[in-house]
Amino acid sequence: MNNFNGKIVLVTGGTSGIGTACAKRFAQGGATVIIAGRNKERGKAIVEELNSISQFKRYNSYVYMDMADRNSIIEAAKTIDTKYGSLDILVNNAGIYPVSDPLESLTDSSLIEIFDINIVGMIMLTKAVLPMIKKNHGTIINNASVAGLESFTSGQSYAYAASKASVIKFTKMLAKQYGAEFRTNCICPGIIETPIFKSFNEEKFKEKIPMKRVGKPEDVAAVVSFLASEDAAFVNGSVITIDGGQSL
């Protein structure tokens, strides 16, 4: 378990799946964890759980944030700055995976929603907390997807794949521009057992994965923890797949 004692971490989309697993991992490592998401009830419940497992009994908290709402993002960033005045690690995890539609059926509203949540909101939040991250020489981990890789296709998820490719490019630009001040890396999960994929046919996907199993949120959280730790002190601008070999 990596040591994050004294570190302050913000995890977006922290009220379920990968986000929750990451939050728990950081809390177990001694960090103060801020969970951001739209589900207030779920957020507060997870904070209570984090407080119970945090070995250093740090003051964890929940902040409401809607990645499609610019004002929500700005207000959340102000709340964090006022309450903590500091931020060491940003995990840009929030995102949506819509039902795949043929390009002919893709609506303007669906396209805008996907990009607003998956990449525009991520950029806006990163901009809002940038002074705190720079001040602490912190680190940023962005959650993309194997769907955003050049070597991998994802059915007819045109907007989703394009938004995730944008996350990868955004990561590389941050890493190159701000590498002397903070590190930025990107993860590309494959099929992970989360609420987003609650209706998928697990057996069908297993056949496409060399390891013959789907991933767990904890599999992703372990990689995020590594990237945020001092063990990855010279890792910057990397794009790491977490897919059991699915994208090979």
C-alpha cells in the first residue's frame, strides 16, 4: 500500500465504481479524500466509510459537482480551496458511457452531453484547481478508455471514443507543458465491472480478453495509486491500459 499520509486527493465520479475504489485506496494510504459527484446521498455514505477505514483519521468530505455544469465545477473548486487551501492529487475519473448508436442516429444533445462530461468538464476542473496542483508539485491522473486508443475500436460509440481520445491528448499536453511543475498521466481501462456495465454479458466479453476475466474497480485503483505515488516519480505523460490485454 502506497503512503499518502498528509496528501489531499480529489476524485471526481467518486460516488461509484472506479471512483469509489480509488477513494478507498487513497484513504487506506492515509490521504484526505474529497469525493466529487452528483449523488449527494451516496457521496455522504462513502465519506462515512472512508472515515472508518482511514488509518490516520483524516477529514474526508463530499462536494457536489456536475461535470456538465460549469458553475458547479467552479463552485466546487472554490469550496475545496476555502476548506483545504491545498490539493496534491487530482483524479479526473468522472465520465459517461452512452448506448452505442449509428452515426446517423447520433443526436446533437447526446453529442454535446458526452463531450461536456467526458472532456470539457475535465478541462474546466483542471483549470480551476491548477494553482493548487502547481503549488504542491502534485499529480493528475485522467481516466480515458481503451476506446480512445488508435489501435482499438468500440462498436459504434463515435462520440464516446472521440471524447476519450481527447482525454489522452489532453493528458499529453499537460505532461509536456507542465512537467517541471507536476506530473500528468492517463489510464485506459477496458471492461471493468462497474454500474456503467451492469447489464453487459460478462461471458461474452471474457472471450475477447486474453486473461479471460473482466476487470475489477480495485484493479484500476491499484494503478491509479501507483501513478500518484513517489514510486512513479519519473512517470509523466504515460498512457496505461488496464484491460487484461483486450486492446492488443
